[in-house]
Amino acid sequence: MGHIFFRAIKYQLYLLQLENYELTRFFKLLFKKGFWPKGEQRKELVWTMKALLIFGLAEVLILGLSSVFAYWIFLNVLENTAATVVMLIAIFFILQILGFLFLSISVILLSPVDWLVKSVIIVRAKSKIKSLDKLKIIGVAGSYGKTTMKEVLKQVLGSRFKVQATPESVNTPVGIARWALKNVGSFSPSPQPSPTRGEGDYNEIAIVEMGEHYRGDVEEICNIAKPDIAVVTGIDEAHLERMQTMENIIDTIFEIVSKAKPGALVVLNGDDKNVVDHFKEYVWPDHKLAVYGQQNQESRIKNQGFNTEKLGWDAEVEGVGKIFINLLGEYGLGDVDAAIKIAKSLGMSNEDIKRGIANIKPVPHRLQPIRSAGNILVIDDSYNGNSEGVKEAIKVLSRFANRRKIFITPGLVETGKAIIDVHKEIGRQLATVADVVILIRNSVSGYIESGIKNQELRMGVKKPEIIIFDSATEAHAALGKILKPNDVIVFQNDWGDQYI
């Protein structure tokens, strides 16, 4: 009974949580999805303290209003206690369906407390970070590539230094502040110093992934953890729906440069046109510059070649020797190039660097290779949600010439006014590479299909077979009949409930 009573309001709270408690976006999503859950949810409501407080206050408001209505009915209509109790229960149930109103009121009423708690956490984190003399902050910002860059840096630098890095989904000011209070500065001196570390040298490095949804987001994070080293991984249309213009996206991501410490090392992706065209507007005269990437003549990665058996890149590094980079994407070469340059700036030896590169492993859900039965190679790219990442995933697929190539995707979200061009371009790229394209029917799948069908191919090249399913669940259930031994399949992106 209780489950039935609270089903509507719990579902509405789940939608509110998906939109990070932003009421404008919540109402748009609510009227798109409906007040009552339909079908199976991809995820579940997470009962954080904030969610519990909002839910609890909303229920108190509903119970209070139900009681007022029931009491008025008792005095003016029924004058019967038992009937009034039944009426109270009925009103309480009806108001649960309208729970979004009470959830919204709760968010507004709790906002001063929420702001105060967050402010205290942020102030405490800033104070703690400032007090750590030997702490070095590496900030990583960009539309794409942040997580892989963070993991590469963590492994390479970790071969000498004690390194902390923000976990998977922690990239907002309050999330980073909470993480810093719990983790940064927690290392104690090692009883067994490594051969490359001096007895008293216990420097700690904190790698902070800086997310952006709105202007000022990266600046706010920099105010908590001002970078000694600022890394810009790349800029594309991700979050264009919220940011409105590419100028806003560029300004926001480059806040990591303009708000870095005086004399900071600024490390830029030389393969990204938006980075190359705009960085001079944000760099200070005393900043030190380093450029990484495959198009950059100063790249330390040489003689690279993709190894389809080992699923990574063989390459050479001057002074370091032959290396193997255990990543599928070619961007991994650029990330390692960046890591080497940062490592050198911190005084690491070639031996340290080589040992760190050997520790690099694929990042879960980001071009992560999984060998399956029947020699089927699954490439899990389900956490990639940007156009540059899709382009790289298709390039990875193209390298497996001796396998049937399958690509499954629902498309991208939050691409704003670029939505048509971005998805038609994905279709055009797939037309020249994939043998089978599996699409999930939604607001963008038609543009991908159009891009495939309208792409002109050279004589003798066959366009991929297009299979469309109404949901990701149906598509995944049908793979048993679609896949054949020796296939390679890329799972690209996975939409949350708010986008379906």
C-alpha cells in the first residue's frame, strides 16, 4: 500500500534529482515524461541527505494540506469521523500525484539551508587546500577527454608521487570540496620511500576534473583548488543546449587558464582547433605553455602503430624507449604526451615515466575493450557523450579490418542548435566504416540514418545495414541474433531517463 501511495512522488523526485534539482529543467522534463512512471527506469532514485530532506518536507506539506481539507469537510459537509478519515486518505493520495508542486516548494524553502551548508563545505575545503604547502593541484577541463586524461596522469605521475584524483562523477564545486576534505592531504610518509624519492620528500598531487554546465562553473572550482598546472583537453558542442553559444563554452573552459595560479604551467591540446584558435585570449604573460597532441611537432610520441592483438598502441619515446599504451583511442597518445611533459616539469626521471606508462589501463565505459565468447570484441564506450568522442570511436572501429564492424548508439544529447549537423555527420562517418548500425529510435536517430543514406561512397563500397529499435533494452535483447563470431561491436553512449 505504501509503495502505491508514494510511487508518483518518488518518481517525480527521481526526475528532479536527474536534473540536479534545477526547477526549470525539472518542469520541462516532468511535462515531457508525465507525472506517473511509465515502463522501467534505467536507474533508481539515490536517497542522499538532500533527497531525504526534500521528500520529507514535501510529505509534511502534503499531510498538512490534506488535514486542512479534511477538517474543513468534516466541519461543513460530513460531520462524520470515519468518513473524514477516508476522505483524508483520499486527499493525501491525490496530492501525492501532484507531489511535484510540493517538491518544488521544498526545494525553494530548503535553498537557504542548502546554500549555507554548501558554502561552509567549500570554505573549509579552500582553507584546507591552502594550508597544504607541498600539495600541487593539476586541473583538467574540457568538453571531452577529461576522465581519460585524469586517469593517464594519475598512473604516470603516481609512479613517483603520491597522487589523489577526483573519482568518476565528482566534478562540481561542492562535490570537489567534499572530496578534498575527505581525501586531500590524507597521505602519511611512506616507511619505504621509492628509489627515486628523497627521504623527506612526500609531495602530494591532487588531480581535479573540472566540469562545466554554465558560465562560471570552472572559475568556481578554481577558487577552491587553484591549479598549479592547467590542462585543456578540447572543446566541442557538448552542453551547447545549456551554454547557448560556442563562445560561452570556450570562455567557461578557459576559466581554468585565466584563473590558474601565477606562473602556472598551461598544457593545451594542439589537435583541437577551438583550443588552438582561442588560447592566447586567456593565457597570462607569466604562464608557461606546453602543447600536446599528434599534430604537434613537439610530440614526444614517435613511430606509433595500432596493435589489433594487444588492443593498444606500440610507440617510442625519446629517452624512455619503446612503450605500449594500453588504450584504444588515438587520443591516448596525446594524453601520454601531455603526461610526459607534465612529469618532466615535475622532475620525474625517464625510468619513472616508463613505469607509469606501463600502469595505464583502459578507463571503464570509455573505449574499454572486452573480449567475449566467440572471439567477439565488445568496445564499451557508453559513457562517451560528445561528437569528438564519437569520431574517435568510429576511427577505432575502422582499424579492425578483418572483423564485421557493428556500431550501436542512441546519439548525443545537449547539442543544442547543432543537433542536426552533429548527427548527420555521425551518419556520414559511419557510412564509410560500419557494416551494421543499430539505432535507438528517438529525436536524433533520424538524422544519423539520413547521414548514412545520403553519404556518397566510392564504387563497390556497400553502405551499412541499419537496424532501428524502439528502446535500448530491445536492442540489447536482440544482439544474440545479430552478433556473429569474430564481430567487433561498439556500444556508444547511453541516454539517461531524462533524455528518453
